[in-house]
Amino acid sequence: MASQTENPVCKKFTDEGNERYKRGRLSAAISAYKKAIKADLNAVRPVRNLSAALFETGDYETCKKMTVRAKTLETRYKNVDMQAQIAKLDAREEKAVLSSNIASDEEQRERRLEILDRLGRYRPSMFSAREYYVVGHDEAQSLFDSSLNKSHRDDEVLSFFFGGAGDARHLLRSVIAISSDEDAKKIPEKKYHFTLNDINVRVLARNLVIWTMLDEMSEMTITEETDEFVDLMTTLFFTFTSPMMPRAAFDRLHQAIAKVLAILEDGKQPLSWVYIPKQDIDLYIDALKYWQGKALRVLPPSKVILRVAEEMEAKRKGISKFVTMTPTMYRNEKLLYMQSAALFPPQRFMEKHDSAMLRLWEQHSQQSKANANEFKDLLKKTWKTNTTFVDPSWYEENAEGDFSNDPFELINCLKNYHDESDTGPGNATRLYDHVAYFFGQFADALYHIKDRLVVEVVEGDCIDFADCLHFGLYQDQGNKSGNNKAKKFVRPNKFPNRYTRMSLSNVPDYIGGHLTTFLHMTPLLKDNLFSICQSNCLRNPPLWKTFEDFTAHYQRITSDEMLFSLTGIRVYDKGQGPSPLVCYSRYTKGILTPLPFESLLPREQFKTWFYSLFFQLTLPYNADIQNHSLIVYAPLNLTILFRLITHLRTLNYPSHWLSELLESICQPSITTSARPPRTMPTLKAEAEKKYPPKALSIAPFSQEIVTLTRLFQTLLPFSLSKSLSIPSLDEIHEYAFHLHNYNSMLPQPSCLILAFWDNDYLDALEPGGGHFSTFQFRMDIRPVIDPSWGDEVDAETKGKKFREFREKHIVFWSTFDFDVKKQVARAWIPRSLVEEWVKKGWAVGLWRTDVWGAMWGGVDYVKRTTKRGRRWDGGSEGEVDAEEGEKEEASERETEHGNEEDDEMDDTSEGELIDHIARMTQQVGFGHN
């Protein structure tokens, strides 16, 4: 029988391991314990301690093996403390099982499809339509460069992703660069795949029309410049650049639209080198038909000319040297455009199609400003509106097209920065020459590589696309799977699922900054340090003096080391100048994934960071919505936390760390040294401030967290504690709340939050003689909801009544859909919770999280606005309680009679509310900065 006494070598290494363990050097401790075990295979202490160290680092499978071995040794030698040690080992093994228990791949796929279909990522918008701006403002930059020939020499296909693609100028420049380098024998011929994404399908439909004309041009002999070539190039110039166009160009544009439409209606791909998912084709058909029909009537030339003049005058007043920054030879044309929306076609085109414009050009081209009225009159009579500048939804909501663009920016934006020897068009005399030169280069490049080129066009949120790709949710066109949820996620298997280079434009400005970028987009990069992703900030660049300011606000990350520890991302280009984020920031994912344990954030620091991010997401600080160019959007709902938790596990953060944090925010309060944000934005210095630990109520948000925990449970990298009380799936229903009193003022995107509250308690909150009132509550509820505000910032909201309101009498829900036109909010909520609100007579309504003001003029009640629908796990749709049916009828009667009994209007008029929101942006109440 082996001795129970450790030999000296074993004891030395075990003691060494214990010392390292105590100092948090767990990898070094594990190494020492392994040496101890090797020195004495029968010693129980190093095996026991190794199991503990393995558990702490998240190596649960090996931990379980070591606990079994340790229990065997304990039983064999029957040490004095055997029973106590075996009990500890049993508990550790049970925790290891919980921490490593994950669902099957098929179960996870099924749940991901459900979540993708039912739960949005963003807070709902106050707009019903997406913005439509068709002409970009940045330099056309190639995502390709010849260095890829070395770094990706073995790749058969080089793949590129463009998010927020807009007018696709970067795609065109990239193709030009590829062809140029191939022609110069700098690189061998390869295949190229471009994925072009935009959230607005009409932006992509417009690109299809332009590409169709460019494809036709690529088959022409460009050096000859026949009449047909000039007509096509002129049409391209005006389609791409101008909201007004000559009649002949207009007719040629609509021939191209008709051509694309006929191909799509026949169920075919529009071009040999372009791929559109078949499930999206109808969206493109709708866009093209609108430009053929209704768009012809909504914006007559006279209105377009007026709007262009108004926008250009606003730019002249707002931008120093707006005219003089344009090269001298083009200033007369620019001054003419500013007053009449006229741009000069090439002389050959005018000679053939527009003799009246030719005559004016010959007489007045050098004094165009003084004769702008003559040009204006001509355009009203003979020119046409470029219908591709109009989006029906955006126009219906805002009565606007894209008229704010200064087309003369293209002189610099279309320069070839990829090739310094390319000096641009020779003898240029008008804007047309620069745009035509760029399109001519692309047409020539396309001719040479189109048989090796695929441009995949993807409509929608780039993050949805990224998730489908990353988690394998797409199925091939030929897949006959009966899964109805998956049928709309079709993509050829031969297409790449990782990218050589990615460019996101300024999409991060609208999707939650780099919290979203690094969580969803960078995982799509190929495993190569030279595979990069890039983006910039155009929404509010003056706010960010450093890259760290940007990540501090969106991620509460304040250094390169912290960024790597929490994302695995290395940033190697942070921009330059006073507003560095206007320039492209470039970053790559590290090759060490999962990260070594020592590269992770220490546990206590990790907890503080997580809670700080939780507060940043739940309680974004008030924005100045009067200053549109400085608004920082906070669009993400709380589902981001669950997506983040699963990603952190892939980086090697232990599951038991993550489960502890998730279960803690399912409770009504947490104890932490983190605080909700107190400035907008939260810059690096503010994010690094230290606070003492304090118990803080998070009750207004914990019910949603509890519900989402159940919905995301299948995707979590651990099992939940049996002591955690969460609803079952069959209890969670889709509820519809008809918000009759929704009141939209100064609308902004992705800022709404659904609230349920005890209105009687709210009314009782008003202190006698104090400045806090129901009115103030409606205008800015944040000081009441922020659990640290009353104690640490402004005592006006300190005290039992405010604490109890926060803890027991209000619930917020960030994950829901809202139909602005129908005024209906839809959310997945446990039935017992809604029935409790009905029983207590609670109210329901919307707040906006940018200024934390109420979006209702009168009170709607849960009891009278609510319909219960399908269960998450597949119950019937449209199921309505008898009580709810009576409630719907009562609600209709209330609408007819002005909600006399229960919709309690206060004495504040809508005008007063608008005025107050305006004042709030200058001086927010309760001591806001």
C-alpha cells in the first residue's frame, strides 16, 4: 500500500502551487500541481488542489476528472478529514457540471432562429421609416491592396464585406484597384467575393440600376466614346449625382429600371456577377416599381429645385468657405447648382439632346449665378426629377428626398488614392468629367474580372447577417429542410463565411458602437492578423478626442489592454487630428482565442466592468437632442447582455463567473462599486472614476432580465441554479398593448422603452412645496430610477417614497416592437406578471431613453389596452381572455368619449411638453450637467 505521506518533491511543488493559487496565478499553480502529482501519483492534496484551480480557470471537464480521482484517493487512504474533503469535492463536481452543461447544436440553432424571428436587438424607433440618403460623403477607398498577395497568398478567394454600403463607391474603387494591380502584374489572378450590405433595400436597388448600366458600358469600347457611350455615361452621372436630370438621361435611366425589373420578375439574377437572395427579390421589385410610378408624381421639378436651393443655402451659412473650397474652374457650376439644381452635361450630349441647355451654357456658363433664373426656368420645363433620390416610406413620413448632398465633394472623394500615379481626368472642365472618369475606370476593370467576381447583395441589419453566418443559420438553396423558421435564411454554401477585409463605414454610430462591432462583426474575420475590419464615426465625431473615449462610452473599456482582455481585439490605427474617429479606425482579432487565463480581466475588476456596462445600457444619460450633430444614440436593448455572456465564454471567461453575474442581475438589487453614467458621453476619465461599494436597486429592469434569461437559456454556456426563480416557456406570451395616448414629439430613432407603473403611487410622489412633480416625472424620470442619484447627486429624489417607487411600483421593458402608425407595442412577457399589473390597476406607456421623457399625453392602463397572443413554446395565436375582450370594447368606448373616466390627463398641454423637452436639453433637472 502506497504511503499517504507526500514525498519532499511532491510537497515542494504542492506548496508552490498553493502560493501561486493564493496570488491568483492560476496557470502557474496548475503547472506546479501537475509536477507534484507526477512526483507522487498517490498524493491526494495536489489532485484536490488541481481540481480547484482547474475549476477557477473554467476547465470544467478536466476539473471533473480530477475531482473523481481525488475522491478515489481520499477513500483509499481514509484521511482524518476524508468526509469533509469528499463533500467539498462533490460540491465542486456539481458546480463543474452546471458550468459545463450546454444544449445540443441543434437545440441552439432552433432557439437562435426563434430569437432572430421574435426578439429585436434595438429599442424601437419613433420613426416608422428608415432614413434614405443615397449619396455618400467619404473618399472612395479600396478595401483591397497588394499586400494581401503575401498575407493571404494561399486563399483561392479574397472576400470583402461592406456594411452601410450606401452608393457602393468603395466597392467600385476596390474593383478598380484589383484590376489595376493585376494589369501591372503585381498580383496573380484570383477570385473575388464582395458582400454589400445596407439596411435600406432602396439604396441597394439604386445600386443595381447603376451597376446594370455600368455592366453595359463594360462591353463598349470606351476609347471610341460613341454617342451611345456618351448617352449612357451622362445617364450614370446624373443618376449617381443629381436629383435633377435632362429628359434624355431620365428616359435612359428608366430603360435601365425596366430592364432590371423584368429580369427580377422573371425570377433571375440581375447580372452574371451579382447575387440577390431569392427571398429578397420582391423587395427590389417594389422599389423599382415605385420609381416607375408614384415617385414620378410626388416631387415635381419645381419642388426639387426649391429644396436644393434651401439646402445649399443652409450649407453656405453653416460651412466656412463652402464655395471657395471647390476648385476655381468648377465654382460657376457650383454656384449655378446652389440656386437652380443644374449641373452641366457634356457638350456632345447637349448637342444631341438638349439644345436649349447648350444655348444657355454657351451664353452664361461663366456667369451662371447671375443667370440662374434662366437655368431654373429651363429645368422646370424640360428636365425631370431623378426618382431614385426618393424613398416612399421616408418621403411619406418626412416629405423629403436626399437634397442636402453637395455633388462637388465628388471631385476629391472619387480621386484614386490607391494609385498615386493616377492624376485623374485630363482637361476637366466640369463635375461630369470627374464622375465619368471614375465610372470609366470601373467599367474597364469590370470587363477584365467579371468572370471571377461575385457581388452578394444583402438587405437588412448587418448584425443579423453576421449572426446567421457566425452560427451557421443559413441553409443552401437546394436544402429541402422542413424547418419553416430557416426558410428565409438561404445562402449558397459556396459563398465565404469569413472575410479577408471588412468595412463598416459609420454603422457603429447607429448600432451601439464597438460593443456591437467587436461582439458580432469581427468574429467574421479570417484567422489572420492581416485580416482587418475598419469603421469611422460621422454621427458625432467632435465628442471623441481619443479612440479610448469612444470605447469608454459604449463599452466602459478605457485602455488597449482592457480592450484585448474583454474582446480579443487589437487596434492598430486609431485615427488622427482633433476628431480622430472621423478617420477610419482599423482593428483585427487576436490569434489567441480562447485567451490565456492570465490575459483575462481579474474577477473583481470584471464584475465591476460588467455592472458598469449594465448601467450604461439600462440607464443611458440624458442627451442634448436639440444639437442633432452631437446626439449619441443608445439603441441596444437588454438582449445584448445575453449575446455578450455567450461571447465572453468563447474568450475563456469561466462560466461560473458569468452565471454569478447573470443571476445577480435577476435579483432586485446588486452591491457594486459601479455607477450609472453621470455625463453624456461617458468619456475615459469619467469611466475610470472610483466609487465605494453600495447596494443599488435594479428592480425596474430585473423582470425583463429574468424573462430573457429563460428565453436565452438554451444558448447560455452553463446551467442555471435551481434556486433561481424564472418563468417557464409556456408562461411567456406575446402581448400587444394598444397605446391610445402615445404622443410623439421631437422624434429620434431607437430610443423607446415600454413602462408599466402604479399611477396612484406616482401621483402620491409629489412632495408639498418641492419642485418634483408628476409633470417633472413625465419629463425626466431618470433621477428617480437611478438608484444612486438621490444619495450621491441630488437629494431631491432621496428618501423612502422614491426608493419604494423604484423597487416596487415601476417596471421597464426594453425588448419589444412598436408600430408607430398603429400605436401598438408587442412584447414577450410572463402571463402572471401581466395579470398582476391588471389586478393592481397599473398603467402602461412609453418613455424615451434619450431624455427620459414620457411619450404619452394621458394614461393608458394595462387592463384596458392589452391582448394576449401566442405562447413562446407554440401556443395559439390571438388568444384573448373574456376580460380582455371586454377591456377592448371599453377601450373603444373610451376613445369615442375622450377617455373621460380613466385616462387621467394632467393640465399640461402638448405645446408645454414640447417646450419643456426643449428646455431640458439645455438644463436637465435634478442637477444634470
